[in-house]
Amino acid sequence: MLRSTILSLSCLSNYGPCLEGAADRLAKWIKDDTEYIPPNFRTLVYRYGITSIGDADVWNTMWKRYTMESDPNEAIKLLYGLAFPKEPWLVHQ
């Protein structure tokens, strides 16, 4: 439990390795949806990963996976990540 809190604070503080790790995990997951992200880190990876690399392709892929998601808890995590793209106009589309 503390691990996710510490990572959240690290990314919130713009700590480079934390942001790079989130971006790397998100990029792997975007390329291969079977890439495993531990459930307690998914919100962090979605939020800070999309903040780091959130171009239109990444955002649209996440949106597509959100619309196809059947688990409400996972859908909320995806929706949370979709709110933090690098380009604000993506949210407005």
C-alpha cells in the first residue's frame, strides 16, 4: 500500500525515473494489451504515462479500450488516465 503512495508522490513531484517508468509501462501496454500492469499501479501508469507520452494515438487507444472494458473498476482507472493527456484538446474531442 505504501509503495503506490510513494510512487504517486514521486510522479506528482515530477521525479524523472518515476515518470519515465510510467511512460514505458504505458507504451508497452498500448502496443500489446496483454502486457501486465499490476492492478494497484494501473491508475498511476495511466495518469502519468499519458501525461508523458499522451499523443492522440495513445489517447484514442485508451479510449477504445475504455469503451470495450467490462470491469467497472478498470473502466474508472482508464477514465481517470484519459483526463490527463499532454494535449488538453484531446479531452475536449
